[in-house]
Amino acid sequence: MPRFLSATPDSGLIPLPWSLPLADWPESDLVALPRGISRHVVRFIRVGTSVYAAKELIEHAALHEYRMLQDLSRLDAPAVEPIAVVTCRLDADGLPLDPVLLTRHLEFSLPYRSLFYSGVRQETVSRLLDALVVLLVRLHNIGFLWGDVSLSNALFRRDAGQFAAYLVDAETSEIHDRLSDGQREHDLEIATTNLFGEFCDLESGRLLDASLDPADLVEQIRTRYDALWSELTGVEEFGGGELHRIENRVRRLNSLGFDVAELEVTTAPDGSTIRIQPKVVDAGHHTRRLLRLTGLDVEENQARRLLNDLDTFRARTGQQHADEAVVAHQWLHECFESVVRAIPPELRGKRDPAQLFHEVLDYRWYASQRLNYEVPLSDAVQGYIHDVLRGLPDEVMSADVAMPPEEAQLLNPFDPSQGFADDDEEPPFDPWEASATSPDAELLPDYLDIEALRRRSQG
Ligand SMILES: Nc1ncnc2c1ncn2[C@@H]1O[C@H](COP(=O)(O)OP(=O)(O)OP(=O)(O)O)[C@@H](O)[C@H]1O
Ligand SMILES: [Mg+2]
């Protein structure tokens, strides 16, 4: 009899064919979804309305990974959610089979390879790297040593114009009270080596644009990591007359998406100098604020974008002095939900609701520029559905999508590591990529810079 170790048991798991090696499971229990490269046998299985990722691996490793993922989930870090470890499996001849680790399938997540195709623009690659760096900094900040940092051990979700990265493979990781500089350095070195290999691999498969050099790309990891780490943890010293710099620091951290839970402020006995250092910072500044106001739980940059729209709504409806929670409720109903409701059900699998809303806002902005008047939201949604959404590939990858989109026919849909049936096919057309591929298109900064958007749209 198999044994289930689980904090959130799902009785639907019990009747599954545990006496078969995962590689031999019948297709009726599996879901074909895109997936990254892995050494172990990994399959997606459907249980009722849930989809889980199942990975077959030795007991010690399965239990370790399960516990690490549980710790991450308790610490609210971006990682896949552990569901169970199934041990004591025996095959039909009574011989032992390796345990299976089950995690919840991360909806709307993309393995990095599905974001690469020939001609993918530099900005996209940079944003992917940024997302990985933010993930690494967040993990290090809570004392988590990843040990096997790589693109294929992360999953990416669209997050407004950026990506949000999630940890998917915690087999080699360790958790400590805090990490030493040497430990962080260790992870960074592994990141550099692994990503260099992954970029070279993409290059040799002609999936990396010729203008991108693997060595330059991996160099960016360290630069960005160091910049973010020192902003989060660095000491700042200034004269006693510059007290506003304390607030500046907090605001800078907020705009990077972090809340300061504890800031150490030391003053020289004569008050001439002040020294500040953030001691505890929590990611998710905008996510938390939006959740508090509207109950929507979205990614950090999506939250930032939605909050901006909420502010605009408040100004447009002349409610600057009204209670924020009341206005938020109105905005949720009249703007956000009205857009989501307008999307035909068969197209909802293409983007998560917050991402849809963000893309409709972008669409409306460009349309308003072109037409020289403010296009109403209801018209913008219809235009977006017609001009953009219908042409996008499905990204939902949830319980109701059984097969990958037709344009990506895998040799064996249940084992994507075997590759595509026809590797020469055209990549799917993504108008968001296409609109920005012009060589002289100005690179947009990481925050919503209306001036830059205006310049770009005027081309
Ligand atoms: N919960 C999940 N949601 C979505 N995709 C997942 C999930 N778990 C695993 N995957 C997919 O399966 C792939 C392989 O998983 P994982 O990295 O854990 O396997 P592995 O064999 O341990 O890898 P490695 O070769 O690095 O040891 C991931 O890249 C990811 O694409
Ligand atoms: Mg892996």
C-alpha cells in the first residue's frame, strides 16, 4: 500500500495507479502541458478539477524537497506549492518503486523555453533575467540557499510588462537563519554557470537572437543582483540635516516592490550623522495593497498597474477625498470586472484576468493616441479581443485545457522532453512582441513612464 505524506490531503489521489512507474501511466490520468527539461520523470496528472505535477525521485530527495517547499510556502516565497509525497510504492511483482513528489501545477506559468523563439527581443530576455534575479534576492533575503539556480528550475508568469519567476526545483536547497556572503556568492556562481550553459544551448538551437551574447547576458545577473541586494540591505550614512533621506530610502524600496518592516536608524551622539540600514524587508508591497483594497491577488507589477488605474479612476470620477476602500470597490465593479466579464469564456485561457486587464489598458492607451480621443474601456475591450486576444496562444494550462495548442505539436504530448514533432515551425505571432521589435524602438523603463510610452508611440 502506498503511503501519502501530506498536509493538504486530496482523496482523489488514492485511486491513481501508484503500482506503475510514472513513465507508464495511462494517458487518461495525464494532462499534456509544456514543461522544462528535467532529469527525473515528471508528468502532469489530473485529479478532479486540480492539476498536479508528479516527479519520481529517491525517497531522501523527495522528502527533502517537500519540506523545503513547505518552508517556502510558509514564508510566502514564490515557489510551487507542495501537495504530497507518495512513498512505499510497489510494482505488480512486489518490487519497490521510487516515491513521487506532487506539487500543484502553477497556472499560467511558462517554462523559459516556451518564451524563446528565433528573434525574441533583447528586452524580453532582460526581463526574464530580472525576474530570476528578483527571485534569487527574495530567496536569499529569507535565508534560502537554492543550490541549483537555473532557468529550467524556475517558472515564469507574465506580470504586466515584466515576468515573475517562481522556484520549481528545491532538491539541492538549504534553509538558514541568514546566508553568509560566501553562501550567496555560491548561488551566484552556480547561476552564472548554469545560465551560461542554458543560453549557449539556446544559441546552438538558433533560439537566441544573434545580437545576444551568452557571456554578456550572464554578466547582467551579477550586476543586477548586486544593485538590488545593496538597495535592500545596504548601509546609508548622511548628515543630520538630511532626514528626508530616510523616507527616500523607504520610498525607493516600495517602488521596487518591497515593504520595510524594520529599519535600523543610528544617530551619532552629537546628531551630526545618521546611519540607516533596512533589517527586514518583505516583497509584495503593491500586491498586498491591492489585495487589501480589492481582494484581488495578483503579481507585483500587475498590482502596480492596477493601482495606477485605480488612482486614475479616482481622479476621473472626482473622488479624491472619498474613502479609498469605497472607490476601490467601485473601480473593481465598473472597470476590472466589466473587462473580465466582456471576455468570451473560450478566450479566458489565454491570459490570467489581471494580465488581460493590463493588456486592455495598454491597448486603450495606444488606441486613444491613434484616434486622438479617450477610447472608452468597453470599446477598448472589444478592440483588444478582436485585434490581439484571438491571435494569442493559450497559456492557461489548468484543469480545463487537456491538450497543448495545435501549433505546438509535441512528439509525445505527455513527455515534452522528447521535443516537437516538427521543430521548424513558425513561432506563434505575439503582437506585444512584434510591436516592440523595431530596432529603434526605445527601451521602456521598469516603471510606468508615460512620457517614454508617448515617445515610442509617436515613433
Ligand atoms: N508545479 C509545477 N507547475 C508547473 N510546472 C512544473 C511543476 N513542477 C514541475 N514542473 C515542470 O517540470 C519541469 C521539471 O521539474 P524539476 O525541475 O523539478 O525536475 P528535475 O528532474 O528535478 O530537474 P533537474 O534536472 O534540474 O534535477 C520544470 O522545469 C517545470 O517545467
Ligand atoms: Mg529541474
